Amino acid sequence: MIDKFKNKIIRKTNKKRSAYQRSNEANKQIRKEVRKMEYIDHYIIRIGNGENFHNSTKDKVWCCNENFMKKAKTGDILWFVPTDSGGKVIAVATFVSASYRNIGVLINADKTDGEYGWKNNEKNWKRSDYIINYINLYDIDKLDLFTHVVSRSTVFNYNNSKCDIDLPNEYLKIKKYGSTCESITYKKCKKEKSKK
């Protein structure tokens, strides 16, 4: 009888230890992710009205300028924000690479704007000679994250003092609870309602 009681206590203790060990392992994983995030830059990228961006999400590409191409490194996080949306973030992805688009007069080595589904009807749209490749695209339009960042640049580095959202922290939550998508369908972006 005493041996039975001892075995029961030992089993309960082992269960508690394993639960503790599991939570400890989870905490180690979180600390590892936070350390990794310290070396990752977050970029906010304006995407016009969003239609061209949505059309090219199936190819996991977007256009960029030469300055961004030189600064960005693999693993950086890209936050996509439509112009005139009040700074609403509609998507986030992980940067893989940037490259020069080889589009010639007679022969194109890369896809043209039309093949990506990019139309020239957006305000201030101009063909870009550089392209961003990304992975792990998250559609976060429904989260209603508003950066309220005011800038004339199309691509700029995240800065805590300028942005109303802690983007690195939000990214960890999105990555933990969200799921990646293959492409995003176009929806006209609504501006944030003014607070009265």
C-alpha cells in the first residue's frame, strides 16, 4: 500500500516537473526571439492606394528605391502602409532580397509592371528599377494598427519616437498568433475615424 502511494506521488512530481520544464523552454524560446529581434530592422513602406501591392502579393514582390536596397538585410521586417490611410498597416512580411529589374526595350529578363498586375493609375506611381522579394506575408488589415507616422518618404526605418505602435513587439504577437497567407485580395483602405 505504501509503495502504491509513493509511486502516485512520484508520478505527480514528474508531471509538475515536466510542466515546469515546458514553461521554462517556452520562456527560453521567447528570450531567444527577443534577442534575435534586436538585430532586425523594421521598415515602414508606403504602397500607394494598395491596389498594385495586392496584385503582386501572389509573387511576393514589391518595388523599392536604390537606397533601401543598400540598407536592408535578409530577415528585416517590412510593414506595408497605404498612402492616405492614416498610417494603417495592412500587411507585414520578412525581407529576403532586393534586386535590380532587368527590363529592356526588346527583351525583358524580369517581369514587367503589367505582368505583376501593377497599373499606372495610382497617384504618383512610377516604374521602379528595383524590386523587393519577401516571405512570411501576414494580412493584418483587420487588426487596425495605425502608425500615425508622417513622412514624405516611401520607405523609412521604424523609429519608436515617430510611431504610435511598438512594431517589434506587435510582430512577435502576429508571428505567434497569426498565420501566413499566399496573397491578399484588394480592399479599399478606410481612414481611421477621428476621435471626438
